[in-house]
Amino acid sequence: MEKILYERELYEPLRQHLTDCGFEVRSEVHKCDLVAQMADLLIIVEMKRHLSFDLLAQAVERQSYADAVYVCVPKPAGLKQDKLWKDKMKVLRQLGLGLLLVGKIGQNHIVEEALSPEQAIPLRASVKKRQALQKEFKNRSLDLNIGGSRGVPLVTAYREAALFLVFLLDTHGPLTAKSLRSLGAHPKKTTPILNANYYNWFVKTDEKCYTLTESGKQAIVTYAPLISAFRISAQPASCSQ
């Protein structure tokens, strides 16, 4: 068993495992490392390199708006079912948390469910947090974040909508808000995003069209995977009112 050095190495094996189980998976949703949903079942997984109090505190907080919560850590080399390990399992069981272990052998990863959270005692549900989590989850068309990453710009639903505008302007040149909406931009968010210009990606021309700033052009490089995914829906257009 090889040692897993970084928290972000846990994400892809977990994503694949849960996808194989029939879940749709997104990472870094409202500060949750990984969120998986299948029908009305909502699962949250928090990842760390080691079991710690901070990890447990995070996971317990998530229980107020998820149906099940797992913690995930690398599988210890030479894992022994000794008293220390059994004590850890007892704590997790008492908290109603599940445990997922990720092991690495060569280039292959193995995900094991060491403890199921099914016997958890439901806490009072935080309806607002659950609704906000599900809204953000559903509004992302792609999963472009890597759970557990640090210092990497996250692709939120808002940022994805803004990047679609970047893609359209890069592809077609200057366009009005109306033209952008006709090409598939968000019917309600487009004008607010352009007016707020939160990322400084857009500038309005004298013809009332929008075009890209240098920062907007750089976003094409920074978010290349998402821009590439958008290219399949490209359609010719011209600047019009």
C-alpha cells in the first residue's frame, strides 16, 4: 500500500466510486468537500489526511442538512484492528458518521466503506442550508473542482454562468445582453452578471454591446476545460439590439 500525500488525491477515486454507485457528484459545494446526490438522497463526504477533531466537527455540522455524512482518509499502511482503531470506530459510530478509506496500489486506488452512517440518529434538519446546497449543486452543469484543493479558483454556479458569457463573447465578438440570452446565456442572470462585472471580465462598448477585457481573455486560459466544454454549443451571431 503506497502512501497518499495530498488530500486532493482522495477526490477522484471517491468521485468514481460514488458515480459507479449511481450518484451524481460535485466537489466544493458550499464549503463541503464532496456532495453526492441520487434522487432525494443527499450525501456529504469530508476529506482529510488524518482523522482529527476538526474533521469530526466539520462532519457533524453537515449532518443538519444531509441524509448521510462520511469522513474520508487515506487507508493506513498495515492497518490493524487494534484497540486504538476500535476506539476510533466507536467514536464515529456514536456520532453517526460513516468512514471511507482510500488505498493506493501503484496507479490503482481502492475505496472501502469501513463504517456505514446508516444508524445515525437524525438531527434537526437545517432546511435553508440543505436547499442552498441543492440549488448550487443543480445549477452546475459540470464538476470542474477537485475536492480538497487549496488555492485554486472554484467554479461556482455563478462563475460558470459568467464564464459562459466569456465563451460567447470570445466566440462571436461583441454582443448585446439580448443577443447573449438568445445564444443560451442565463435568462435572468445575464444582465446582472454583466452589470455587476464582479470578475472584471466585461466592458460595454459605445454600441451597447459587451466585449472582453484582458482579464476576461485570461479567464479563457484559466478555465480552459469549461470553455472547451462550451464550444460544442457554439452558434454564429452578430451584434444586434
